[in-house]
Amino acid sequence: MTTANETQKQQAPQQPSKWVAWLGGVAFTFFIALLGFLLAKLPGFDHIGQLACAIIIAVAYRQFFGYPQAIRSGIAFSSKRLLRTAIILYGLKLNIDTVLSDGLGLLVRDAGVIIFAIFMMIWLAKIFKADKDISLLLGVGTGVCGAAAIAAVAPIIKAKDEDTAIGVGIIALMGTIFAIGYTILRPILPLDSIEYGMWAGISLHEVAHVALAGAPAGEDGLAIALLAKLGRVFLLVPLCFIFIYLMKRKNKGTDEADAKIEFPWFLVGFILLSILGSYVFGHSIPVSDSVMDGVSVLTTWLLTAAMVGLGLNVSLKDLRDRAMRPLAAMAVTSVLLSVIVYFIV
């Protein structure tokens, strides 16, 4: 004879084991990343890129089907652990030797761009009454290197996952629009290839956006554009430590003072791989271009899967209520940044 409790247990849906839930969640984020990759192959979406397409699909899934609670642990793993792994691997894209030997002049301008973007976004956020955290993340993304910078700073300032996803989505959209706009303006601007490359590298958002806009300037123009962009990536590390200091100072003497800021160990990995990529791989240790290209592809997929995990936390209602004003503030900041940089290159 079965008891009432036994009957309830028999009727209750079986929950997946922890390992199944974890594997299922990770696999789910990569599946949506794959859909984003395929969507990015279609005309029109090819200018947006895999990252933004995957976030769009993730957000749409959340609105139609809800958050997949059964596999939450795997999704959380992708949005946190895989994100940090992608940032560490991103360090291989930074050639420290090139920045220090050839880009010191650009580095000063890059620092000015970062300062301008962050403080302009903070100021406009007050005027537009925009969400502070999203606006700050967008300021960092605009000034430094888009999604990677947002992902690096978000845990330091304790931003919500959905704020991080909203910031990444906006930066991808705005950066794509500006990169396409630069390529359209290229033939009518009174800039030579080097000047145009500097303009694109110092002012555009993502490395991919710089590559897209810099290509029409030829090899020399693209090279100087990427060099200028690398300088901004280089400044991500000191910027993160500045934010750590400011957060500790802000929380001093408050109830949050005891809640210590977790040290961003992934930045140590970022620095380490930057050093290895600049001075060891291809020098002391032979590494083929195909291997480095493979690591770059892996980095993109890890970052995309991580952003899917973040995108699943986004509510369209919150996106409508909280993202429009930061988007407007970023549009103003990006336009001003492009105009100012144009006159200083």
C-alpha cells in the first residue's frame, strides 16, 4: 500500500541529475551559439556578427519559452566560467611589443578616448536619467574594446547578468552601424589611408568593427587601425584595477565594506597569455598561424556561448524600460567621439 508522500513522489516530474543539468546547460548555450553563427551567414545579419545574432536568439527564446530552469547550472557555468576563459584567451590577440614599440603615441590618444567615453556616458546618464550600471558598462565598452571590456568590468562593479547582456547587445549593434558608416564615408573623406586607419582604430568599439572599417584603407591603413585598437585593449588591465580601487573606496565604511571584491584572476591569465603571445609563442616556442587562428575561433565560440547565457537572463520588458536611454546616451557619445578623433588624427 502506497502512502500519500510516495504517490506525490511518483507523480512529481523527474529532475535531471546535476551532471546532466550541467552538461545540458552548457550544450544549450553552444547550440544557440551555433544558431547565431548560422544566422550571421545570412545577408544583412552578416554585418551584425555571430555574437550579436546569438544574443538576439537567446533573448527571443527567453521571451517565448521562458528561462530553462532545469539546466540553469550549465547556463550559469557558460555565462561566468566560459566568459572568463574567453577573456583569458583574448590576451593572445594583444601584442604588447608592438604596442610599446610602435604605438606609444597612439596609446596616449587611446587613454584620452577611454576617459572621454566613460565620463561622457556617466554625465549623459544623469541628464537622460538612464540606468547607471548599463551606462557605465557602455562607456567602458565604447572606450576600450566592446564586449570583452564589458565582460571584464561587469563582475568588478557587481553588475547584473542581464545588464551585462544588454550592454553587449547595444555595443554590438551600435558598433556595427558605425563600422558600416565609416566604410561608406571612406571615399569622400579628406584622409589618407594611415589617417583613416587611425581614426577607425581609435574611435570604433570592437576589434571586429575596426577590422571591418579599416579594410577599405588597404594593408597599411588596416595595420595602423588594429595597432590603435590594440592600445585600447592594452589599457583594459589598468582600467580594471582602477575600478577595483574605486569600488573598495566607495564601499568603505558601509555595510558592503565586508563584502570583499573578488580579485579578477582572469586578468592575470589575460596578462600572462599576452606576454606569451608577444614574446614566447612564435619566438622561443614555434606556433603556426593555423594554431593561433584556431585559438581565435575557440575564443569567439566561448565568448558567444557565454553571452547566450547572459542573454537568457534578459527580459524584453526590462530591455524596453531600461535600455533605450543608455542607448541614446551611447549614440551621442559615439558620434562625439568620432568627430573629436577625426580632428586629432
